[in-house]
Amino acid sequence: MANTEIIELERKIFELTAKLTELRKSSAGDKVKNYAFTTIDGETSLLGMFGDKATLLLIHNMGQGCRYCTLWADGFNGFLKHLESVMSVVLVSKDPPELQRQFANSREWRFRLASHGGGEYIREQTVMDGAENMPGAVVYERDGDKITRKNSCAFGPGDLYCSMWGLLGLAGLGEDDWTPQYAYWKRPEKMDDGGANLPD
């Protein structure tokens, strides 16, 4: 039997999410400068990341040392092509480009990558005041050489941007019950291959 309180709350969340989208659509945004980044192919800029699109989604990732950021990026990677049909998408972190690419390849990520190196961009364009390496996302719009920061959000357990939390919640599980890991393989008690040269 359906729980009417749950159904009513789901309806309210749906309506509030729709209202949030409308407010973001009408946001005037703030003009920003053309920040510099490094990539595995050399230097680039915020303008350069737009490619042939007028909208840019810049995903702020804390780097390969964060399991939570990895969870978010794993999820976004699955619908990257859908996102790229309407806007340019780039994942940025403080990690150097070579480390970014190595880690992205290990996760089979298809993102375009750029490093802000922990410098001016992330200090001035953080998604949360006072937290320079906070994970989240910023949407920029381009009009010629002018760039506007349209909207932004911070990522965290239970947010709207990682479907894992909603599915865990459906099972009555929350942040205190589960922590993302890089891999979930558990070594069997007995290895059928003899068990030689296993990593620690």
C-alpha cells in the first residue's frame, strides 16, 4: 500500500525542482574573465572550452583523491553524449593534466579535461564561498568574447545531481550507511588461480 505522506512529499519536491529550473532560466548571471587552464595538449582558456557551443558546463572535481567526486563523474560519464548535444562539457580539477588523463582512463571517462592547478580560476569561481576546492558545477554562457556565469551548484551526499543517493534513499539508506569506493572487488578466501602476485 502506498504511503500517502511519501507520495505528497515527492510531488512537492518535483514542483520545487521545476520552480528551481525556471528561476535558473531567468538568471541574468555575472560577467567573468577568460581564465587560463592547462590540458594534456597545452594551454587553453575558458572561451576555448566552449568549442562551437554557446553554453559550457564546467564540472568542478576535487581530483583523483576524492571518492565522492569520482562517484559523481562516473554517473555523469554515462550521459555525457546527451549533455554534449546541447552544451560543451569539461571536467576540471587541481590535478596536473597527465594525472587527470591517467585517472580518467582508469575510470573509462570520456570527458574533456582541464586543470586549474588550484589557482585563480577556482579561487574566484568556487561553487561555495570559502571553499576553494568544493565539488560542483558552473554553467557559463558566451556572447562573442563575453562570458557570463549563469548558474552554479555544489555537490554533496543527497543532492539532486547524483542519482545514487535517490536510489539509496528508496531503500532507506543514506550517507551514514554507505560510502563510495574506487572499486568493489573483494578477495575470495580461496583463489582458484593459486593466488600468486595479488596486490596488497
